[in-house]
Amino acid sequence: MDVIRLALYQPDIPQNTGAMMRLAACLGVSIDVIEPTGFVWDEKRMRRTGMDYRELAAVTKHASWDAYQQDRAPGRLLLLTTKGAEPYQTFDYRAGDTLVLGRESAGVPDDVHQSVDARLLIPMMPQARSLNVALSAAIVLGEALRQTQLLPPFPAPALPAEPQA
């Protein structure tokens, strides 16, 4: 069973998808991309938005929400939403949970809302509407990994030294 997963529901903005691929690669989690995306997904574009982290990220694409539901990993689905019922920091995360993030432009439809196990909210100032989806993923994923003690090891292994010119 995976540590924690991210599921991106029909993402609209390739830069956010790339940022979440980098987040997932750095923290050792997998990503499910539920199509259609609001941009052309090709390796060249995704390599540009995900930088060199694209090759490190474990990304699985699904043709639709129904296809995702049939193929998804076992575990709870936790939707991050401004219509959430529980603050993310008081939720009890478990290994195998999947954090579902909606479209930047529209969130997720009602049928997705109804099929998740929990709807989580990031508390914000009253005048604020919402956070960027990649920032939301980072905030909640960090807490989920902290609670489950599944963050990557610290200190991280040292990178090889840069060759001297």
C-alpha cells in the first residue's frame, strides 16, 4: 500500500500539475491524474513544467472519474475543498489515504463530492476565497505524512558532489 497518494481531478493548469509532480517526487508519493486535463499532456510540456522531477514522479493517468474509481488503490478518498466539513489539521490520516484535489477553475462535481470519505478544509482568513491547488496539496500532504510518520528519512542521503570545473 502506498504511503499517501495525490489524485488530481481534471487539472486545468500545467504549471500546478508540474509543481505537484515535483512535490510528490520529493516526498515519495504517487499521483493519479484523472482526465480530461485542461491542457495538452505531452512529455515535452510535462518535462518543462515538472522539470527534471517528472522522471522521479510516479504518475498514473486515468481516462475518467469512473475509470479512476475502478482502478484506484485501496484506501480512503479525502477531498480538499473550500466546502469542507473538517479542518485538515484535526483529521486522523492513515497510510493508504488519497488526497483528491479538484480543478483550479471549478473544483469537483457533486458526484465526486458524494463519493469521497471525507471533505477537508484549510482554514483561511474570512476575506480569502481559496489557496492555489499546489499549495493546498503541499500543506495537507505535509500534515498527512507527519501524522503517519511517513515523511522521507532525515537527514536525507547526501547528493554526490558537483564536479569541479
